[in-house]
Amino acid sequence: MTILASLLGACASKQPQINTVSQVDIKKFMGAWYVIAAIPTAIETQAYNAIETYQLNDDGTVHTTFTFNKGSLDGQVKTYNPRGFIVEGTGNARWGMQFIWPIKAEFLIAHLDENYSETIIARNARDYVWIMARKPDISEASYTSLVQKVSDMGYDITKLRRVPHNKTSR
């Protein structure tokens, strides 16, 4: 999901730091998340059916699988496997996402609903953001609410791209 972000690293921002959620039950957070919308990295600009899946490793790191179809709903499947590093003392809400050693991109769980069904992953640089859900479709009211949260964080929401998904989930 954040391959170019990992190459850029966490940039300093003149805006206030983005607040993360206070506590993430990491085991509940694991599993598949559908990317509903994003301010995408260069590799994601043509992503369809984008899914980010997390699996907690025995060493406390997070094995990540990011898959999507490139260019269309039935386009070539692309898969990336970055490794997440949960930052201690952050309630599991701040991670470093590593595609290439030793660079770790900032990964902030800025919103997580109580049912662990919707989340927003943000960065203080406000260059990329991801709205994700446990299913490929969310209500228009939920989408509008999540977009408003992204706007409230200081993002330019005109850069958001809604990610198309097949009607039948993978």
C-alpha cells in the first residue's frame, strides 16, 4: 500500500501531528481490509479490488499482503508484502511499514470504529491516506463520514480516489 511512502519516509509537516486512536487490539485488527478510497501512492493510481491483509508474526511484526488488480477490475494482479513494525508505547496505533530495508514509512491508525470494521490509515505528511473497511462496499453515509474525518485531519480530499471493487468479494 505504501511503497512510495516507504521510500520517502516520514516527512516533517507544519500542520499539527495527526492523532491516532488510543488503543488497538492488534489481534482484532489483523485480517483483510478493503481499500475503499485513498490518496494513492504512484503504484496505486490504477488499483482496483485493493485489499490489505495483516497477519501478526511470532516476533511481533506484521506480515502484510497488499493485492490489487492493475488498471481494471480484471486487470493483472499485483502483490506487495511489506513488513509492519508496531511502535512500542503507542497502543499499537503507530507502525513503521517497511518495503525496503532500512526505510520504514509512517503508518498511523487515525480512526478505528469500535467494531473494527472501518479504519483510516494516515501520515503526518498528509501525502497519502487510506480509508479501509472489512467489506468492499460501505454505505454512502459511512463513506461521507470517513471522508469528513480525512478532511478534518488536514488532507486535500479532492485528491481522494474511490477504489472500485468487484461486486463479489475475493
